[in-house]
Amino acid sequence: MTVQAKMGSGTVWMTVMMVLDRLIGLISTLILARLLIPADFGIVAMCMSVIAGLQLFTAFGFDVVLIHKQDATRDHYDTVFTLNLILGLITCGVIAGSAGLTAAFYDEPRLINPMLVLAFAFFFRAFENVKVVDFRKDLEFRKEAILRVSQKLCGFAVTIPLAFYLRSYWALVLGTLTLCIASVVLSYVMKPYMPRLSLKKVREIFDFSSWLLINNFLIYLELRFGDFVIGKRLGAAALGTMNIAIEVAATPATQLVAAANRAIYPGYAKLVDNHDELVRTYLSVICGISIVAIPVGLGISSVAELIVSVALGEKWVNAALLIKILGLVSVVGALISNTNYIFYALGKPRQLTYFSLLHVCVLLPSMYYLVREMGTVGAAWAMLLANCVSLPTIVLMASRYVPISIGRFFGQVWRSAIAGVAMFAAVREFPSLSLGLPDAATLALSVAVGVVSFAGSLLIVVVLTGFRSLEEWKLICKFLAMLTRR
């Protein structure tokens, strides 16, 4: 089987995994949104905003290094395991020691005990079996999918009953603890391996991963700066509303693409010596991402009010406008994300760090100003602005190393974009024609209208523009062939 074929099979498995993961997450979110209040989500988000920052000092991206290094030996794996333990222990102590300062910063004394529990949870996660990275490295994505879904189910099985019983943020905290424990146990069940303490390859590991640490710090600022600003200026309830809006609007498209990226990056690493083949594969992937991310993101944006009414309830009414904007954010972010892996595959994490620096230089000041002027809505607009600036920038940066251009990139996207706009217009118009149906029925019919209108519009555009030579048509044919074989 060729690398591209394995990437295709892996993408299917990773997509199935992410669909199941998102289905479990969506069911969990909808149940928890009914049982808990926005402030409960806000308290956990406050804890995680600090914990994620402290964890940056352990975020060296060792798994990326092991995948990039095709000839990694046992010494490399044992060195990574040992480094994870050392950094996990240090981080646990810092998280526990910062609990009081975090509570004082947010003026929220309820943060102290959750911080202590989460400190232990993330230290225990450091014992996870480092060898499971071989599932991706060796393109064994079925095993990767089974592992990740099993971990998610364990967390779900504990969090929901606790939410019914406790009706407080403790359900989220203890659910996170369970997820960390399950992740460690299942990693050794799925991939038997007895790690040893070793630091033989520490210099070799850090030569690549030091740039990943800086890049992860910039990504942290991108993801968590808004938590600090919103939590400090607007309080726990506003932060909880923002996080639920992100979960509903931005996460589905970005995580579906993230699942595909887990399968695609090891394939890129194997094609790195053939730039022409790497670019052909990359452009095909971008086309596939646009076919998925554009209808999902725009579709969620178009039915934001119905989602809030049917799925979340009246106490989340302020999330509707956020969901509209964040649906657009997810589309652009999904298109950006895969290009990151071109830099990883080429062994150029420094250039990716420069890109991340530019992104946060746009995001942070705009978010600080717009949150002050517009509240949580301003944070959403700032995210969209930063993504729109970053998308052409990262394509231009990549074009310095491989034969990619902005024209070739958007040549794979524009047909899906036209179909997405047509779908958005059809779905936005549909509720006014729904003859007074209940919101749940209107939402279900709107989804059906979206699927039909996007698929029909895309097919029309593809046929009108010479379908036999277009990547969308090739992907459709491959999908139909796969269904026929099955």
C-alpha cells in the first residue's frame, strides 16, 4: 500500500474517531449545560487557563520529534518517557503551588481545591506509554482511533453521573482526573511496553523540540489569552459562555481536521524527500479539508439561534452571536492547521514559530481592545481577524520551501467556498419558510437543507468548471469506490 493510500485509510479512521469523539463530547456538553450553570464552566476554564500555561514548560512536542525521526531507537523512547516524568513532576508542584495565586488573581477562592486535584491528574498523565506514538508513526490509525475513543468514553462515564449527583464544577474536575488515569492505563493495554529511565538521547531530542516549546507557548497565548482577559474583566459566567460557544461552534470543524492531521503528518514525513509529491498530496488534503470544514463551520453559524434554543437552553442565550462568529473562525483555522505540518515534516519548526509569533501579535492587542469595547463578542471578532491575516501568510511562508503558491492553495478551496455560501443562504432563509414548526424540527430540517444545498451546489460548480481534472471530483470518485468495495 502506498503512503498516500495509508494516509487516506488513516484519515478515514481518524475521522471516524473524531466523529465518535465529538458525538460523545456533544452529548456530554448538552447534558452538562442543562445540569450546570455558566459559572461552573467558567471556574474550570479559569483553572485550565493557568494550568495550560504552566504545562507549556513540558510542551516540547516529543511525539512530533519521534514521528519526524524515522530511525528512532529504544533509547529515544526511554529518554522521552524519562523527560515526561521529570517535567510532569515539576509541573505538578508548580500548579499546586500556584493555586492560591490563581484564586487571588481571579478573586475566586473556589479555584484552590480544583487546582490541587488537577495538578495530580496531569502529573499522572506523564506516565502515559510513550510507545503509542508508533500507532501514528507506523500508520496504524485503527489502533489510534480505538485508544482515543476508549479514553473519551471513560471520562464520559464518570463525568455525567457525577454531574447528576453533585450539580457543580466538581463533576468536570473529577471527570478530567478520570480521563487522565484512563489514558495511562489504556496506553499500556493497547501497546505493551516496559519503559526504562534514561537520558542518553536528551541532547538530540531537545535540538528539535526546543523550537516546539516556543511555538507551543505562542499557541497557548492564542488559545488562552482570551480566558485571562474575559475572566478578569467579565467574570466566570461570561468566560463559561465563551467556552461553551467555542465548544459548539469552533470545535467540530477544527477537531475533525485535527483528526485528519494526525493521520496526514506521518505521511508528510515519509514524503519529505520528494517535494513535488509532497505538494500534490498537500493540495489534495487542502481540497478535502475545505469540503468538510466549510459546510460544518458555516452550517453551525447559520443555525446558531436554533442550536441555543434546542440544545443549550435559555440561560445560554448570550452564546448565539458568539456561535455565529466562531463558526467562521473554525473554517479559516481548519485551513491554516494542515499547513503547519508541512513545516514539521520539512524539519523547520523555527519558521513555524515565526508564523505563530505573527499570529499572536495580531490576536492579542485586537482581543484586548475589542473585549474592552464589545465584551465576549469582541473576543470572537479578534479571533476571526487574526485567522484571516494568518491564512495567506502561512501559505506564503511555506512557498519558500516547497512549490506552493496562494493561487494553487485557493484553487483547491474556492469551489467549496461558493457552495458553502449558497448553503449558508439557503439555511438562513429556511426558518422563515418552516410554517411555525417547533425549533427542534426546524433545526433538523435546516441540517438536511444544508447537506443537500452544499452537495448540490458543489457538484454544479465542479461540473461547470471541468470536473474531470478537479480534485473534488477525484475525491468523490475515491469515496464512491470505497463505498462500492465495502
